[in-house]
Amino acid sequence: MANAKSKIIDMTVTSASTWDTDLNSLIEAQEATGWVAQKIGFDPVNVGGSTYLKAWALLVHQDYLPGVVRAHNTDHQNGGVDEISVAGLSGLLADAQTAAAHAASHQNGGADEISVADLSGLLADAQTAAAHAASHQNGGADEISVADLSGLLADGQTPLAHAASHQNGGADEISVADLSGLLADGQTPLAHAASHQNGGADEISVADLSGLLADGQTPLAHAASHQNGGADEISVADLSGLLADGQTPLAHIASHAYGGTDPVPAPTDGQVVLSASDIKAISGTWTQSIAAGIPAVARTPNAATEVALFDIGAALRSRSTALKGTVITSVELKYAQAGGAPGPADDITCQLYRFALNAHGVAATATENGGHYDEDHNITAERQLQEPDHTLTYTLDDMDPIANGEGCLLVITIVDAGGFDITIRGLVVNYTYIDH
């Protein structure tokens, strides 16, 4: 009970004979702290079935005894029993006081707003100045001089006329070393040809340049670029002169034909007619006859494959000066098929062989010269047809001129199942003479 004027204390004792002594001990402890005691008495109390005595005393603080004025400044201080309010008091306290937090009252809009007009000193925090750009502008109350200022203005400025200061010999002469861009006026460069030459600091690449150099140049090896399929393939159309190497001409036979752009002198064509009497049977039974002056040789049908031949080389006699360059172009076999119906495999075919009787010690050789049948006889069924006057034309493919020591045979092969009745009437040999 801090700063109380009076209080009552009590204690429990076990004997009526000792309560006074025990209470006095308690009172002495209280009086040591400024209290004055007055005994009241005791009352019996029952605690858990046992009787005890509760003693009582009234204590009055010595500061509140009649006629006593005590030190009581703490009663009037902050938190005291009689705390003083200084609200509305005037005068100056002896000691400097720490003001309560009241910054807001001095701020903008506060009850005691401070005016900083004409105040001096530097605020702790940087301040945002009120709009006052005009005061610093040209003619303003606080016009700024930009003399010797550094930094870059946000807006581009139009400098005063000062070109002369940057010109040759001016106070601020410009060095154009390493500058980029294009001057408005063409400039005359210093002599620097060497820098553009081979190995120079600014060597010029002539790749893709056009125009003609004053001096003839030796090109790098580039033959492949002018060859077939190269990047700069040369067209020899209309070029004149003779190439070093022989060339294989493109197909141009039409240009050498009669009426072509380069006609070849017409060869001398010839023809040899061989009668049926000139045929030589190699196998089978052949019967010669003549009717109305026309010879014929008939083969007796037989289930076999049989062969007969014409010696064309003998008909052409042999190679001679007059017959130099003779080329057999085709043969025309005249025959008849007048018998019964032929079998599916029955056929008559022609083969032309070139044979050579070579020099002493060299065996004779023979090769077949390929050819093709005319359209009326190019399949078996057409060659089988019953017809009294067949003309089977066998055209030779790319035959070379007959050489010295060579001969030609036309071999006729007949495949017969037993009823293929063939009569040979003769052979026409067509040839041409080419002057080589």
C-alpha cells in the first residue's frame, strides 16, 4: 500500500498468553518504516478443528499524525498520490525540460506549424525544392551561369557561332583522326597509295569490283571455273580455231544429209541380186526348180532345224580399189510359205556374219553383225504367214566397210515342227560406197 495514511494488520497466534508479545514484534517491524501502531485486541478463530487467536492492530503513518507536516514532494510528482497538472501554468521552470514528442504540431498543417522563411543552416535531409526553374533561367532572379560547368544537358543546345575556333589554326582546332562519317565536301587525301597495295595497312580487295584496270593482269589459276559445269563455264559457240585435243562431236548426222548444213557427198549405192541357185544348203533336203525363167529352191518339210546360206562376199567379189569403202546396208530375202498351218515355234530367221581369213599363223575369225527386221516381219507370226511372195528385209546396224581379207555370209535358219513349207526365190543385197 504505497504512500497510504493508515492500515490494519492482523496475525494468528496459538495462545492468548502470547498474543500481545507476538503482535508487538510485528508492530516493531512496522514502526521501523515510519508507522505508529495501536493494538485493537484479538478474536478466537477455528481452523481445521483447532482454535486459534487472530490479533488486530491499527497502523497510522507518522506523516499523518495530527500537527505533523511531512516531506511529500513525491506525492505531487508524476505517478504520485497527489500528482500535479501543469496545464495552464505560466512562468519558467528552473530546469530545462525535455519536451514531449510533438514534431507533428510543427509540420505542414500542424497546430504549431513552423515557417522556415529566412531560417539559416543545413537540414539533415535533402529537400525537394519548390518549382523555381524560372528564377534560374535567362533574366531570372537567380540566373545560372553555365560557364565552366561540366556534364551533358538533357536537350541539345544550339552553340554560338564558333566554327573558326575548330578550323585549322583555331583556338579549339579539331583533329579528324579516327572520326567516322562522311564530310559534306569531297576531300583530297594525302598520298597513301602504298596503304592500299598488296600487304598495305588498308589493302584493297578487288573481289567483285567492275571496270578495267589500266595494266593487264595475270589471273590466278582458274581453268576449272571455265570448264564444263564451272562457275564461269565458257561457251565455245561461234569460236574459231583448232583445239589442241581431238573432240567427240555431238550427234549431227542430219547436218551431213542431203539438204543439211554440212552435206556429205552422196555415196554410190549398189545392189547385187542373187538367185535361188546361189543358195547353199547346209542341212535338210532342198530341191531346185525353175518356172517361167525364175529359179527357186524348195525345202522339204521336216521336223528339224535346218540351215542354208548365201555367200554375199562372193557376190561382191572382194575388196578392190573400185569397191573401196563398201558397206552392206540391208538384205531382202524373197521366199514363199505355201504349205499347211505352221506350228507355234516354226520360224525363218536371218543372221549376217563377217568372217576374216587372217595372216599366216592366225586363226580365221567371224563375228555377227546385228540387224533388225522390217515391220512386216519383226515377229514370228508375221514370218510364218502363208504368202507366196514374202520380202523379208533385214537391215544391218552400224556395219563397217568390208576390209581386206573379209567376207560376208547370210545364214538362213528354219525351225520346223513338221509342216513349215518354205521356198526360197532369191536374195537382194543392198550396199553403199563411201569414199574414205
